[in-house]
Amino acid sequence: MLGTDDEFLDEVCSGYPDDGYFRTVYHALMHPNNPVEKLLATKILQYEAADSLLYYTLDTNPQLCIPQIARLHSELIQHNHDVLIARHLAVDATLGWLWNFY
């Protein structure tokens, strides 16, 4: 199950450098003085790094980017489903709720 908030955030941070999608964005934002290709420069405008965490900021509500760590994804879904189950949400509703935050 999910550990403390700090443990969770540490695991998220440690996953960015190995993530196939977020790796280049994360590296560019963490090293802003390094030159980047034009396509990447456009892509990183949709993201922001704060406290070593990566956020998708194209929407009005910034969303924490979760790297591709299967165990972490499973735990997030299970944890949020268990919290929301008292409201009897279906799978689509649980995933929709997660989409608002991650």
C-alpha cells in the first residue's frame, strides 16, 4: 500500500529519469541552462518542475505527473478506489477522479 506522502513523492521523483515519456521533459526542466531541441522546447511549455516534481500545467489545475512504475500505478488506483468506494464509484469514475489529480 502507499507509504507516507514523502515516500510516495520520493518514489515519483526517482522514476522520472527512467521514464520513457517524462525523462526528456524532466531533464530539460531540471537543467534549464542546457540547450534543447525546438520540439522539446515546445513540449516543456506544458510542464513545470517544483520541488523536483513534474506537473502538467496545460490545464488550469496542475496535475502531478506519475512515471511509468507499474506498482505505483496499481497502488494509486487501489488506494483511491478504496477511499472512494464508500461512494460506490464505478471504474470509470475512479479513473476520472484520478485524472483530476495525477
